[in-house]
Amino acid sequence: MGKQVNNLVNLLAFKTYSKCYLAFLLFVSCFNIQAQDLDYKNGKTYTLGQITVSGNTSFSEQTIVAYSGLSKGKEIKIPGEDIRDAIKKLWKSNLFSDIEVFVTNIEGDVATLEIHLSDLPQLNDLKINGVKNGKKEGIIDDNKLKRGVKVTENLLTTTKNYLTSKYKKDGFLNTKVHINTIDVKDSIQTSRVNMVLNIDKGEKVKIDDITFSGDSVLSEKQLRKSMKNTKKKNPIRLLKRSKFIEADYKEDLVSLIDTYKENGYRDARVLSDSIIVNNDKTISLKIDLEEGEKYTFGDITFIGNTVYTNQQLSRLLRIDKGDTYDGVTLAKRIADDTKPDANDITNLYQNNGYLFSNINAVEVSADNNVIDMEIRITEGKPAYFNSVSVVGNDKTNDHVVYREIRTRPGQLYSKANVVRTVRELGQLGFFDAQEITPNFNNPNPNEGTIDMEYVVKETGSSQIELQGGYGGGGFIGTLGLSFNNFSIKDIFKKDAYKPIPMGDGQKLALRLQASQFYQTYSFSFSEPWLGGKRPVQFSTSLSHTKQFLYDYTNYEADKSRSFNITGITFGLAKRLTVPDDFFVLSQSVSYQRYDLNNYNTGLFTFGDGFSNNLSYSIGLSRNNTSVDPVYPIEGSSFSVTAKASLPYSLFNGTDYSELKEEYDDLDLTDTDDFERAGEIDQERYNWLEFYKVNFKGTWYTQVAKDLVLRPNVEFGFLGAYNQDRGVIPFERYFVGGDGLANYSLDGREVVQLRGYPNQSLSSEDGGSIYNKFSLELRYPITLAASAKIYALGFVEGGASFDNFRDYNPFDLKRSAGLGIRIFMPAFGLLGIDFGHGFDSIDNSGVKNGWETHFIIGQQF
């Protein structure tokens, strides 16, 4: 019998196939022995002799043998696990398509083996059909279909499954993907294939109808509304189009039951749901429900609470005995996962140090449809920050980051402080707000400690504006540099220029703009933490502009006649602690000198002279918008500012009523009278006298997963202390257009109102009062660090008035339109709006129609 077994072993082969199927084949020609009769227990131990390699492979015999784990002189059992393991190791390398191990000869106790294998083919060329060229690179990257990759069955399967799933998520339920491989015949021994990837997305599947059965308590309209992502066809719905995505549908089935739970039907469930394919290639959804009975809350008992009383917790829970049972609201009042700063019981504990607290709601009785609840609380030990660190601030100096952090080592843990820190770091503008991550490391419930690590990703904080264009009758060139993370202390350090000194959080801006009609130069600098110990911002700016008179005879600028404006401003802004530390009190003093050199226009009746504007401004603002300043999704921003000059008419001894009477009696067509009018204006506007009040409020609300609603209200009023002196011709409001002030440095405020030409909704000299109301709906296309892009739709209305007697807040110029914004760190905010004005500019009754507005560098 031993001789028979030896003969059988000589015919024994071990083989694996490309689908990871491993089998042991026993070929028997002269003995009636079944393969299953031989197992590892019947194997015999041999010493390996020569091991050879055959087949189609580019690897050396030495490499393959070494990788298999087999070696000459090694004792193995045949049949046995050694050969099986060798085959599995070779297979796991993902380099071969077929592997076989044969026993070629046995002499005594020495066995000779042959390893026969073939290399997996490499991808030579890829052709993708059925998608746009711009999408092909993404498919290649996502599926790793680069030239030279090994083409395995797994690669083909995962690529097909990925693409099918990808397009199904977009509503293309009938997507078909076919992959063909073609062997490449060339002089190179390496096996290569060309791949053809055919993608047929088919038509996007829409939902014709959604019907329910078993529903009697809630209407089908209520049930469909609760399904946020799965909608039936509706031609008037623009924001949420009909499409079927399985994952969203399953999520909506949960939302459907949550709607019942919110109305007291805690036992509601989906019995079944089915998809019906219609003849017009749409589908219908049928959902069978079991509603159950309505429940109410009974007794609610708190167990385990020692830090807070039952009354304190009940006030936060806001659920009373007899209320309709609402499991969804109950869960949110205990822990609202959708809002990190929610007013719930979990945050009550976590904001006061109890990081390791645990709160669970347990039903203890449901007799007669009345549910008694126990809120079981495990408070744990108060937690303290052991260490606090920041990772990723390669350019920004540590002290700039750490001064914004609200969590300190040794400080009692507060979730609110962690959330606020993330917000403050995002608001700096030096880091990608979407990538700021707070990591809780080494939590130790026994010791009551936690290590806090904030991970940030720096983004470009400097911007350049380089423009050239034709406008106003000539070429306009602009050079602007804005360094938002500047370091002035390193300005004389040669090694700090990479390319500029950075890292201290200061802001430095330079801007030059020129054409044949004007020149403007401006410089500004701000330090957000004056002295380095308190959030007190110091700012200063210096500007100068020279505007030349337009000569209508030769359509050129007359350089001998100019209007020069020079200004300087110093300001301080302090973060307050009362009512809360979102409030900022700002104050500034500014001076402008207006100098006219033979510059006769309608602005004054004098062409040679000057005016001085010395004013004080005070403002109170509050900004608690969310982390990303480019695309806030929640919060609000309010500001009220007052700007005023000294009441010179009270103490300068001039009788302005007499001057006004004289001025009104003058005939400005008479040369002498015109000169006298100029003298009167020079006296009236020698030192400008005025007061000015502005208000602006903006809200951000996330109305859906990605949609953000932005209402905005603005109001401004320019007044005079002395009515005989009148409202000054500077500091006025110019409404309409893109809202860009261009080169105007005379204190004017240019107010955006799209759908109308620039500054077309105010009188020639500007209005003294204005209001504006707008509503924007924003949708993010991408919020990546390299470029943040969002689309918007807007409706707005506004107007300006020359005096308060004419003011009517409801007399508005209305518009609506669409736009897009692109924020790139190196260039700031860019955008374009298409606005349609519904009203006429000159009250002719003819609406203004469409206007295109380009937005460059405007604030968010």
C-alpha cells in the first residue's frame, strides 16, 4: 500500500484560481481512491529538493521562491499546510493571475516542486465612454485606473460597483457599466491590456407618486412633507427635484416614523414598502404603515442627579405630565446632536465640567397609553483640561492662536468653550474653517482629566488685486496688496521674507489705482491685540486721491484743475464682556482735507477753496456667526454706528440764518452773485458740521442641509445740527448697483442694490437717508480650502431720499436675480450677479430690466 501512495503523490497537484479559490486535485488513473479520502492527516513529510518556476512571469525564479516561503532543504508535509500557505502568500501579493504548485518528482524522502504562475496584466490604455471629458479624470483618480496598475478581477468588480453606486446616488437607477479588456500584443514580455469602460447612465428616474396605506391619523400631505429627500414630481418645486436615492429613501422612512413619534404614536412602524416601475420610466412608491395608538407622558422622574435639582432639570426638559408623547423632542431635550450648543440637559452638564456624564431616558411604565419615564443620570467626576495644544499652524505664531483659545490647562471642562474656540479660530481667516477639528485625547474618567488638541490647516491669508480695464473714458489700472497675517516686528529681518513677514495676525493693505482722470493711494494697518494682552484692536489708515476735471472739448483730463482729498484715521475696537463677549465697542477719529484747485462743478459754487472734516465715530456691534466667515450657516451680525463732527455753529459766532437768506436771494446766473455764493459756501463748509447714524442687521439660518437663508436690513441717516447751515454735500448715500466705491474717498457710502446701474437710485449729490431690505438664499458648490464657491438667489428693495420729510420706508426700488461667489485665498471674493430691476429709475413707469454686476473684493 505504501508503494501505491508514493505513486499517487507523484501525480498530486495544488492549484489556485483567480477568484481566490484554492483546491487540491488528486488525479487517479489506476486506483479507485476518492480525493476526499486523502487529507492532511494522511500526508507524509519530505525534504524539499529543487524548486523550479515556470509560466508567464517577469519576476526572477529566486524572487518567487523566496516570497513563497519554500526553500531547498526545508521539511514539509505533502499534502500539508506549507504548500497551501505558499500559494496563499503568492496570491495575496496581487501580482499573479494563476498559481499552481506541482510535485514533479519524489526520490526517497526528497520531493521536487514546480511553481507555475502567470503575471497579472498591467493597464496599458484606458478609454471611457458615456461621460463628459471633465468627469473622466475624477473616475480615473477615484478608481486608481492609472497606467501600469495591475488589472485584477477585484479591480474590475470594484470599479463597476463604484460607478453604478455613484450614479444611482444621483438618481440614475438604471445605470449600466460594462468593462472590456483587450490583450496588447507587442515585443514587451510584460502582460498588458487595454481597457474600455462603457458607462450608460440612462435617464434619471423620477418619482411619479408616493402613496400610503394604513394612515388615518396624519394626512398624506404631512407624511410626504416629512420625507425631506424623497419627493414626487412637481414642476413648480425648484430647490428639491424629484429623484430616487436608496440611502436617502431609507433615511426618509425613519423621518416618517419620527413624525408619528412627534405626534404621540410611538409604536408606529413601516410594515412594508415597495417600488413600482411605471411604463413612462418613472417609479411609484407605496408605503404600508401601522400607526398604533396615541400615548401621553406620565410621571417623569430624575434619578442620580446631585449637581442639579429636579426643578432645574424639569425647566430644561420642558415636558409636563399629560403632554402628547414625543420621543423625538424628548431625545433632543436630553441631547440634541444636531446643535453642538443646544440648550439641553447633556450640555448643561458638559458646559460645567461633567464630560463623563451619561444621561438616558427609560420607559418604566406604559399602562393605559400613559408612559412613565425615568431620566437616569450618571454624573461622573468633573473633568479638567490636562493639556491644550494646537497642531498645523506652520506659519501663524503660537501666541496668535493660543490667545483665541477658550480652554486652558487646569481649567474645568466646558463644551461651550470648545465650540467657541473652534469658532474663534475659524473667524481669524488664517485657517480653513471647514478643517478645524477638536480632538479629545487620553480621557481619564477615574482621574477626571482630558487632553485637548485642536488640529488646524493653514490657508492663504494674503491677497493680491491686479486689474486693468477700460472705463470712464480711459484705461484704469489697479494694484492692491492685502496681507492678513502680517508681522510688523519682523519687517527688518531678512530671513522673515517668505515672501513677506507673517504670523502675528496683523493686517497690512496697500492699494494704488490710476487712470487719466484720477489717482488714488491708500494704506491701512491694524493690530488685533494691542499690547498682546487684551483683544483691543488698533487700526490706522492713510489715503490720498487726486481727481482731474473732465474737459468736454477734447474728452481728456485737464491736469491743471483738480480736486484733492487727503485723509487719516485712527481707531480702537474693544471686545466687551457684557452683555456677552460677542459684542465689540469701536471708536475712531478721522480727518479729511478736501482741496479744490480751479475745480468748478455742481458740488460747490466755489472752484478754489477747501473743506475740513474732523469727526468722531462710535459703534456697537455683535457678531456670533458660525465658524466659516466666508459661508456662515447660522448666527447673526448687527452693528449700529454714529459719526459726528463738533457743532461749530454753536461757538464760531457765524449767523448762518443770515447767510442762508443772502444765499437764497442771489442770482447764480450773475457773475458777481455767483462769486458771492462761492464765498458763502466756503464759509459754510470750511469745517464740515454733521451727524450720521447707520444700522445694519444680518441673519443666517440653515433651512436645509446645505441651503442658507440670509435676510439683511440696513438704514442710514445724515443730519445737520443747524438747519440754516444745511446738510453737508459729503458723507452721503449713493444707492444702486454693485456696491463698489471705486476711488471715492469723500466719506460717501455706496450701497449695493442689484438690478440697477451704479448709484442710479440717489440724486446727483447723494441722499441723506436710505433703507434697504434683502433676502438671499445661498447654496454651497464647494467649500474646499483652495476655493469656496456658492450660488445665490436674491430679492431686495431699497431707496434713498434727500430729506426726512420725503422718507417713506415702503417706497422701494425692487429687484431679484441670481449670482455666484468664488473666494480664493490669493484673490479674495469674486463674483457676478444678474439682477432684474422691477421699477423705473426716473419714475417713467418703464422698469429698468436686467443688469450685470461684477463683484470684486466685496465683503461677505
